[in-house]
Amino acid sequence: MAAVAPTVSAAPYSGLYVFGDSLSDAGQFPDSANPSSQTQRFTNRVGPLFTDASGEVYGKTSPMLLGELLGLGAQSPSTSSVFQSNGLADGNNWAVGGYRTDQILDSITKAGGSVAGSRTRDGFLVDLANRGLSLDRNALYYVNGGGNDFLQGRILNTAQAQAAAGRLVDSVEALQAAGARYIMVSLLPNVGNTPALGGGNSLIGGLASDLNTELVSQLRGINANVIPLNLPLLVTEVLAMPSAFGFDATQNLTGTCFNGCTSVNATWGINSATPDPSKLMFNDGVHPTTAVQQIAADYAYSLLSASQEVSLLPEMALGNLRAHQGQLRSQWQADWLAWQPVSQWRGFVTGGGQQQDFDSQDNSSSADGDGYNLNVGGSYRLNDAWRVGLALGLYGQDLEAGAANSDYNLNSYLATAFAQYQENRWWADFALSVGSLDYDNLKRSFDLGQVKRTEKGDTDGNLWGASGRVGYDIAQPGSEWHLSPFFSADYVEIDVDGYAEDGNRSTALNFDDQQRDSRRLGAGLQGRYQLSPQTAVFAEYSHEREYADDTSKVRSELNSLPGIDFELKGYTPGDKLDTASVGVSHQLTRDLSLRGGYSYSQSDEQSQQAVSLSLALDW
């Protein structure tokens, strides 16, 4: 199939396709109590009246909210007779209220498999094939189900629960076989802990646990990139501290509902003096309120966005190394044609700061950070043409990333050995750098409804890099000004160790190792002017091409669901880097000089700037 189904362009996924039941339904059925153009969803109305015939629509389900968080806009149903009669295009949400796991599978794989009330369509993959289209590999696919198997009496024992789990896995495998690369699968919340079943049916709860156990077991064994949602654990965490999420902890949150069950809440229910579904977890006997749907959507988004933030950890280290190399080159520019005498040392100490700014990309979060540094080092002149040296650097950096201002800290300990050459207007420098990386107190933050949650961890890493430049001074010997074109080559390898966030909450993740390579070739122009016998100014501009510009990938898994690891895209390095720097050097005494410098670099959506002040002493 040559053609690809049209999708909406958004970041980081091209579309969102949903398969499931009423927990995900975007409005397949008519809203009989309101105008014919409106559709029904299985949650509370938006208010303030919350009543039928009020003109108020139903609140959005979690996949609809997730689509908005991903920048995909409004999500609409696939098989709605309302949409059909009003000449509206079918959407990408194939979830239908009342669907069992067998019907969910049919809605993906079977001719005539999508049935919503009076309307029937071919299942998703059959429909694509009939239209000569192939599955969109860059979209996100969402699967949930199992609750109606219980409510319709199809699960009465463990074997039947396991069979239902198998049908959900069959749905996942059908999507994967068709080319889906990103499949999100929700575990089934505890059906027994709903108002319809008295808020605590242990038999049904045990069978729901059996379904989830089998689902997790089978997902671990298939060749698909599955992002699991541990909703049962998340709901347990919400019930453990309901007031923090805005729910009324004085109420029976699992045994009462807002409207449509035998135990409508007397304080916040539809018939109360102050109806407010946001204070309750259930809208009716089995369906959550929009407040719970928002928490579930935020949860899903937190897992998808984690890779976008964590992929910036190697970039922090690369920024520190570039700042370190930039300070060294500033020292070398200040020394240009003014080395210490043969067989003498020149030492320096430099303090400074750096700032990094990452604009948002399709696959990475916006971020900005500040840092400080201290460098000490020295050079020894071997003869007229050569000198060698060593520099040690300490770099501290704090980076805030994402919508909830996650906080990532890095201490870099760097060492560079270098050699320089100057003779007959030719010059060159070569440097080899190594570094130890300490990522301390990594705090990934995100929203869960009204709650801002933070998961913490720490890790280590290392780097090494080699760089070289060669140039030619076009000015005549003895001139007050010097101008030199040059060519450069740089290689860096950064390794960040994998780490697990603390604890086993539903949101805590375990991240795999990351490796970031940088391979750059460049050209530039370097200049210097002697303002007076004691004072010189210098500047440099370079343009570099990055050859290791593939999008990074981050592999992770939930701490609470080990063995189901998934890989998501992260930061994409820019393919070009432009750097400009200026500086000044002033001779305080014959052996002591004061130097200062500023540099700015820009690479697509990333920028970095740094300032430094140093003292150099000959002895």
C-alpha cells in the first residue's frame, strides 16, 4: 500500500487512535436529551447545571484530554450516526460505550466490526485496507477494555478473565503487525470498587486483578512497543489522599456517585444544594467524573513526556564541555603570539557562568538552565614552536524543563590535556578531554489533576572528547592586528547511566542508559588587536556542521510494571552550530594579566552563552 492515511500534524505524534469502551468513548451515540447535533459521553456534564436538556455537553474522556495535551486538538468518534447525519467527518476514536474485549478486537480487525447503535463500519485495519491506505506509523495508539466483560457477565472465573486479557493483547499485536510503533495500553481499574457493586466487591476485584496479571504477563512476551498505564495503582494512590486531588475525603468515594446510581451522594450529588462532580470520583455507578478523567490523561501524558525531558541530560553535559573548551580557547586567544618564554610555566585560574536554553521540539521539552564554573590550569613552553598544558574544570548546572518545571542538576568534573603550535604564521591546537558526570537530585515534575507530583532520582555518567584546529595568520609579523581563518574538528562521546526513580508509585520510571555522540567539522575566523602595550582585544566566529544529528531515543519502564519497557523519541540535535566570542586581556604586571570573555552559540532550537574572568601568571 503506497498511500498513508491523512493525519493532523502535531508534536510529537501525528495522530491519536483510540480503541476501547465507555471510558474512552468520544461520543458515538446521540445525546437524546439535547439537540440532535450533540453526542453522549459517559461522564458528567460540564455544568453549572449538570442536568439533561440544559444544553450542556458531556465532559471529555481521558484520551480526548490526552489528545489536547499532545497538541492534537479535538477528538471525534469513528462510527457516530450523529456525525454521519450532520455530514461530519468520522474521527479516530473507535471506542464505543458497552464494548467488551471481543468487540474491541473486532473494531480493529473485522469487516463490519465497528458497531455503534444504528451504524456499522468495517474495523479500523479493514477500513484502511479497503481505502488503499496503510497505518500511520508515527501516530499513538491507545487501547483499554475489560470492564464490560464483567458488567455483562462474561467473566465469572479466572480462566475467563485471562481470556479477556488475551483479546486485548491480540488487539495490540494486530496494531503492531500493521506497523504501529507506539501503543498505550491501560490496565483495568478495579471494577469491584465501584458504586454499582457497593464500593467493594472482593470477588469481582480479585478477577479484575487476575485479568491485569494476565495482561501484564502477555504484554511482557510480545514484540511491541507498549506504554502501559497502571491505572489501578493510580486510583489506589488517589484514594489514599483524596483531598489533595480535590475530592471530599469525608464522603464515600467508591460507594456513592454524582448521578445515576442507587447511592447518589447527598452532599455533592445532582440533587444536593451544591452539586459538584469534581468533589466525587464517580459520575454514575461505574463511570468516573471528568476530574478522574483529567488525572488519567495527565498520568498518560507524564509517561509520554518523560523521555522528552530526560533526553536533555546528555545535552547538559555537552553544554558544560563546550563552555570548558570555550574558556580554554579564550585563554589561547589572549596568549596568541604572546606565549611565556621557553622552559617557563604560565598558570591561570578562571571563574565564570553559563546559560543554556532549549526551545521545544516535536520530541523534546523546552528548558533553560544556569550554571557556574571554576577552571585552573597551566601551560609549559617546550620550545619556540610548541607548548603543552593541562586544565581542570568544575561545572555546576541546574536545568528546568517541561510545563511543570522539572529540575535537573548536574556537576561535571572535567580535565583537558592540550598541545599548541605556533610557527611561521601557522598555528594549531589539539585537546583531549575527559569528564565525570554527577546528576544529583533529578526531579521530574508533572500535573495529576490538581496535584503537582515529583519523581526523584540520581545517576552518574562520563564523557570524553577530542578537538583540533589549524589556522593561518594573514597579518604580517609585528602587526598590531592579526586575522586568521581556521578549520576545526571535534568528537565527543557522552554516556549517562540508567537510573530508577525512587519508590514504586504508578508514575515512577526506570530509565535505560543513554549515549550521545557529537561529530563536528567547522571553519571560522579569529582576530586580535593590540590596543596598547598592555591591552589587547580578541574575537572569534565559527560555523560547524554536526554529523551526529539523529533523534535520540529513551527506553524506560514503570517501576510498578517491570518487564514492559518502551522506547520513545527525545531530543534532536541541530545539524549546524554557530559560535561567536569576544574578549580582552590586560597586563597588570610583567608576569600577571587579567582576562575576560563572552561567548554565544546557537544551534537550531538551542542556544548557550557564557562569561568568564581569569588571572594568568608566569613563573
